[in-house]
Amino acid sequence: MGKSGAGKGADRDGRVSRRTLIIGGAASAVGVGLLARSDLAHMWWQMPGVDKPRDAGAVDYRGAEWVAAAAANWRRADRPADYTIDRVIIHVTQGSYQGTLKVFKDPWHGAASHYVVRQDGHIAQMIRELDVAFHAGNREYNERSVGIEHEGFVDHPEDFTEAMYAASARLTAAICRRYDFPPDRKHVIGHVEVPGTDHTDPGPHWDWDKYMRLVREAHKRAGAAKA
């Protein structure tokens, strides 16, 4: 969750969000000229009757536990209709599972990921995949990715358990299938690989070879089950 577990993925880029304005209000309150063309293009779904229905507590990944992040730590969207999802970004919490849930529920933290994976493989979903989580420290990458945190510390290789790798790999494979992008290292990346980041997670002890093998195996199994 960043170098010291705070302020990891803030998306403070001046975007006009649905929390403060809707399209009609935006035009009258601040003027269309103040809205970037790309912002307007991605706000069509906010018109009445277009927004997708949402069920409280619903999860995108079967078996995940819903634990809601503070609304200040993510931005409402309608992905992939408004932003293409083509990345999974792997993070390490730099703290405990419970501590991570606590800070992601804190509106002053300014960041949260979609999922948190505990060392025993239990998964919490904190933000819907529809929405943009502030996890990558890069606006474009936030908009195009799903963020997965893993309990532990980057300098503690023992924190990356077999159960964690297996559960996370199944989750990542499911995301790759859901949004139809390949389970490879171009599309499954570490936080350290996000342009402009100053973070190092998942760190040198994260076993990418093992992880990607598990992801590909889970992806293949899911495909065979649907055939």
C-alpha cells in the first residue's frame, strides 16, 4: 500500500466527478468550456436512465467478501463502457489485512484498491470493478485497471503464501476473462511498473514466474469449463 502504507494511489487531478456535478449541473455551474473533451465523452452514462443498476453489497468475484471503501477513495464510473479495462495492477499492503481495510475505509486516506487478498487466500472486494479506484498514482492507469492488494511487506518473502498466490491468481484470471485481455506480463503488472510511480511493490520477493503460471492455469481452466 505504498512505501509506508499511506497516500498510495490518489487521483487528485481536478477531474469533475459525479459526486459534485451531473452533466446538466456541470454545464450551468461551471460551463462546458471548463470540462475537458475527454471528460465529457466519458460522462454520457450519467444521463438519467443510462447508469447501470447497482445492488448494495454485490461483488464482482464469487466468494469475495464485500467491505466498502470510503467514497472519497474512488470515483464512480461505468467501466468498461466509459473506460476500457485492460490491466491488473499488483500491490503489497505494507501492513496487515485488517489494517488495510481500516485505512481504505478512511476518507482521509485518499486511496484504495478494488480487492485485498489475505495471506490465507481470503479476498475482500472494497470497490466495484465498474468504478475507478485511486490505487495506482496515475490517472490513466487508475481508469484502465483493477487493483489487487496483498497482505504483507515487500521485504518479507514469507508473507507471500501459497494460499495467497493461488487465490490471487484465480482472481486475476477471472478479471482477464471478464474484460477479454490476455493473462501476460503486459497486462498484469506491478505497482512499480506504473509510469510516474515512486512505489516499489510488489517488490523483489514477489515470484512473478510462479504467479503468472498460476494465472495462466486458472485462465485455461475457466475457459475449458465454459467450452
